[in-house]
Amino acid sequence: MKLTVKERIQILSILPRQSNYINLRQIRDLEFALSFTDDEQSVLKFENLENGVVRWDDSGEQEKEFNLSEPQSKVISNALRAISSGAKLEMDMLDLYERFIPPVEE
């Protein structure tokens, strides 16, 4: 699955900090896989703004391919479902939500 810089940051920001042992292993592996290399950081020039927003130079941005396992995808979709069920899903996460959770036909 190809992910953008924004999607990687969004996933990293929603991963739970507490869970069972098996999920925590998946979360740790996801954090390692989705984190940004030194080369990516130097190209993207991340800035942490005072309001908690992360800004980067998107002129060098490219999607990156990730081979997420089924359990890793499940951790992400469960995190997204939890946010949605609490009515805390934000508009800028809608595309990410739809990538991991198939739409329900009415």
C-alpha cells in the first residue's frame, strides 16, 4: 500500500498507547516502519508548529510503498473505528478512513 507523508503522520498519531501484548508488538512495528528516515526528514524539512500541527516541504514529497500485514492493518482500522465511534473523526482523516475501512452500502 502506498502512503503519503500526511497519511503516515495521521496513522502514527492515532495508534493506541495501551493495548494487549500482541497489539503492542504490531504497534511498535508500525511505528518503526512508518517513521521517517534521516534522508526523508532532510528532504521534507519538518516543522512542529506551536499548535501541534506539523508542516513540511511537500515539493519533494512522494508516496512510499509499505507492506502492511493483516494484523497491522487491523490495528489501524480499529483505531480509526474507535475515533469514528466517538464522533471524533476529522474531515482531513476521511480519505485515510476510507482506505482502511470499506464503505457500508445503505
